[in-house]
Amino acid sequence: MSKSINVALIGNPNTGKSSVFNDLTGLNQKVGNYPGITVEKKEGLCNLERGLKAHILDLPGTYSLNASSLDESVVIELLLNKNDKDFPDVVAVVSDVENLKRNLLLFTQIKDLGLPCILVINMSDLMKRKGISIDVEVLEKQLNSKVVLYSSRNKKGIKDLKECLINYRSISKDPCLSFKEIDEGYFLNLSKVFPNQNIYKLWLVITQDVNFGNVKRNDFKLTKDIETKSSSELKRLQQKETIKRYQFINSVLKLSYNVDKEKATDLGSKLDRILIHRFWGYAIFFAILLGIFQAIFDWSSIPMDFIDESFSKISSLIKETLPGGLFTDLLSEGIIPGIGGIVIFIPQIAFLFLFISIFEETGYMSRVVFLMDRTMRRFGLSGKSIVPLASGAACAIPAIMATRNIENWKQRLITILVVPFVTCSARLPVYLIMISLVIPDDRIFGINLQGLTLMGLYLIGFGAALLSALILSKTLKIYSKSFFVVEMPNYKVPLIRNVVFTIFEKTKTFVVEAGKVILAISIILWALASFGYGEKFSNPEKFIVEEEYQNVEDFEKEILSFKLENSFLGNIGKAIEPVIQPIGYDWKIGIAVLSSFAAREVFVGTLSTIYSVDGDAEETIKSRMLNEKDENGNPVFNLASGISLMLFYAFALQCMSTIAIVKKETNSWKWPSYQFIIMGALAYLVSLLAYQTLI
């Protein structure tokens, strides 16, 4: 019978925890949320030896056990609660070889909790280039623990780490130092009142708003047998504790850690002079962005065409081989085109996350955040708002959750309200299909017009966020001093497997999450399009004269189109058509816009389903949209309607999940309601102006 142990990976941000996690778990991992909260939870399984598995939990990055954010409190609550199913049997503290002094603060705190601890010194392949030498034996003796020199790049230390995990029971649980010396009388009294408890755990419970089993913070304040300290006194003791720990860390590193500055090369500072320069930094960043959007179109065209044609052939094959009936129609006209409408964008989504992953792996993303901070402050945003705004390019939901590190409530609120303007990956399918339809595939000075348009849409979204922030900061009279601190990780060559893991996980999440919604909506839309009421739907031949058509094929196509127009779906579309006609949409586009309120990316899948009901199964979604004509015989998707649609999606809040998370984060329906109404009205007005100008 196999046994399993819980292993917690803990460390400061940017120490390479994800690399260690990926090395241990491979693809045997999953990403979810902690119960009741929206902090990301990564866990996976690792086979250590025959009959022994490790359940690996990758915890959010934290600098210490003195929590200042929700992410950090997740780490502390787990370490304090033995009843939690994920409570670790052993902790692996991942550190950065160049920032060992800072990383050891967290390590010494965790050691005081009485848990077996392994110090994993990551990026050890940099030691020679940075002139760093470590005496591992001395370090282990001083820390009273096991130390592993680790390098994902050179695949060094993986076996040693697994060996330590297997033999975790032999690792000493004794603390590194006696922190009680900061106030011996207070902690002695605390030990007498709670003789069976770990003193450092009690100290964390007293100083922070977290629970430890059935012992709550208030229990200590109500106890007359121990000294009650004010918040300011507790803060002073925490400061003394930090000083005490760093004194110990300095003495340890003096004996075991050495840096020969003559051997060290400092390429990073030379690159920073260019990449975060007041002029060249912005120029390089926008040049890189332009290159990314060019690549998204140029590199993905072949796989996208292949996917589009393949799904069309599958629909046609199903219709030809399976017996006629509702089930066959559902498959060929509903499910297959709906899913195909999202799968077609996998290449472009994958390329987008490829570049984002490379930015993060190399350390360039932190430079971008630092660079953009100078601009953000002019618009009334906190320096800490940069991270949520940058994260919004992937998805608004985690971006809104990332605002939790903004202490000032008003600054946090304003960031939450403007984040949805930033173009997320869910808008990408809408932009990509519309750009390919209405923007010519031409080049000016070697620059692809389609890629330039896509970049323009991203800049419009970001600009709208900044302008909205400026207006809100003036309207809501928001002002408070804030300090922006961002860590500049060392530059490094990206690890290919980490990039591949990121692309796979992000693309899988996009497809799976969007696929669930699309599958459900495709079935509903197909049903609404396939059924109706009244004689116009049940007997269309009565209203269409066959002699007016040149051949039977044209007549049958008109019959299908007439039935669709008079189906339940058609009647809904016709009801909203007067509202959307001024911005260039017909009733079919209106249905797609309505359905995309569930998720923006549903737009393309919806049109694919609608056009499949009354169109040729062998046609691709792109060709169907190109061939769609209005009642006057003009293309439905022209420059005016295409620009109108893209601008509508650039400004409208069309994501129910975003509305739900804003409600949860603000604890009120007021703010998401304002957000939805104002963004929707703005989207309509901008689209109206664009269409009426270009038509």
C-alpha cells in the first residue's frame, strides 16, 4: 500500500519555486483556488520511491510570516493549523543563491514552528559567474537543518532534494536561534499559561489575525494570567525579532557564504541602464510589443487555417455519415462549430502566453512594471496598481484579485474599477477574427497592418483604463501617499520546460474554462435556432416562391435562412435589432453579442453555430462570415461594422465572472452595477460614432 507525505514549497517571490515545483511534479499537477477564497492553489504528486509519494503544495510567495496580504496569510494559516488536510510533514524553503540573507529570515521563522525544514538554494548554476562560494556543511550545522544546492537549468539537486524528503523524519525540528530573548519575561509567562503549545505559533496567533485550531487571538487578550500588550508594543517586539534574526543570519553567512566581487560579472545593471531608461525603455518596450503582435498573426496563420478547415470537414463528415435527425444536427450544427470557434484560436493564445512567459522568466516583466510606474502616478493610480493592470492582459479576474496588496481602500477600488478596460485574452478571439475579416493583410514599411491594429486595440484598452483612473481620482477626491516597491529579479535565460509548462497550463485553462461555457451555450443556441412557433417557421414553403430561384440549392438555402429568422432565436434577435442597427449589427451579430455576456470569447462560437444552422457545413467559419450579406446584398462584416464591433468589445464589460469577482472584492453590488452600466454605455457610444463615421 502506497504512503503519501505532504510537502510545502515556501519562499520569497522570484526565488524559482515554480521551477522546483515543475521539476518534482512534471505534468502531474493541477491549479485551483483555496476553499472560500480566490487565491491560486498549485498542487501535484511526486513519486519519491517505491510505495512513497509526495503531495507537493506550491504556496504563494511570502517574505516573512508577518502577513501583510491575503496571499501571505494563506501560508501562515496552513502552517498554524495541524487539522488542515494539507498541513505539511516537511517544508522545503526555496531561496535564491544571490539573496540568501533576505530569504533566510523566512527560513528561521518556519524552523521556530517545529517543522522539519529543508533549505533549497536555487539557481546554484549562477555561483561561478557571480563569484559566490557556499560551505554547505557549515551552513547545515549553523541552521541545524539540511541544505540542498539546486539548479533547474543544470538538473542539479533534484535527487538530493528527493532524498531529503524521503528521510524528512531525521531532520532536526529544533529552532536556529532563541527569539524569546527579545522579551524573556513575556514569553516565559506565555509558556506557563500554555505549556503544551509551540511558543512561536502562539506569538504568530497573538500578532496576526489568523486562527490556530481552536485557539483564537481574542483568547489571549481575555486571559488575565498573561501580560496584554498594545498593538504598538507588539509591533516593536516584531521589529526586535527581525533584528535578532538578521543578527543571527549575518553571523551564519559570515562563516559559510562568500562573494568574490572580482570574479562577479554585473551584466544586469548594464542592461537596466537601457531597459528602464526614461526614453529608450519605452521605445524598446513598444518595439517588443509590436513584434509580438506581428508574430501572433504571422506565425499562427497556418495552424489556424488547418484547424478551421478540419472542424468544417468534421461537421460535414458527421452530417454525411450519421443518420439524419436532431442528434446529428446538434453535433454538426451546434457542438462541433461552437467548439471549433474557440479551438481555432489556440495557436494565437499559445503564442501570446509564450511571450508573456519569456518576459517573466527573463526578469523583464518586473522592469516593465517599474518603467510604467512613472506614467501611472500621473493618472492618480497607486504604484502597486501596476501589477493588476499588467495582469489584466491575461485575465481581469486574477488581476482584480491582485489588488489586495493595495492597502488604501480607495486606491484599491479605483484599480478594481479600471482593470476591465485592459484587453484580456478572452477578447483576443473577437479581435483576431474581426481583424482578419476587415483589415487587409498588407504591410507598410514591413509592418503588418493586422498586427498594428491588434496593438492599437491593446493601447486603446490601456489608455481607457488610465483616463478612467484619472477621472475617478478627481471625482472621488482620492489622494494618499503611497510607496511602490518592486523587486528586480536577476536576468536569466528562460528555462524551456518552464515556458512549455506555462503555455500548456494557461492554454488548457483557457480552452477548458471557455469550452464549458461554449458547449452549454452552443447547445442552447442550436435549440433556439432549430425550433420556433407559427406558420412561418413550420411551413416556410408557403411564403417563399421556388420559381424565383435559379436552382434547388439556392431555394433550400433560402428555406433554412427563413426558418432561422423565424425561430425562437431569430425572434429574440429581431426584437433587439432596432437597438443595434445604428452601430452596424444585424440580428445574428446581436445574438452573438448577447450570448458573449457569459464570456467574451463565446462571440465567435455563437456566430459559428448560427451560420452552421443555415449554411454549408463544408464552409469554414471565416468564409461564412465573409460571405454573409445584408438584405441589400452588401457584406455584413465590412470596415465600419468590424471597427464598431472591436471598439464595442474594447470598452464593454462583457464577462459575468468579472462582475461576480468585483462584487466579491468590493462586498457590494453597487460598484459592479456602475461598472457594467457605464462601460456598456461608453461602448455603445464609441461604436455608434465609429460606425456612423466610417459607413
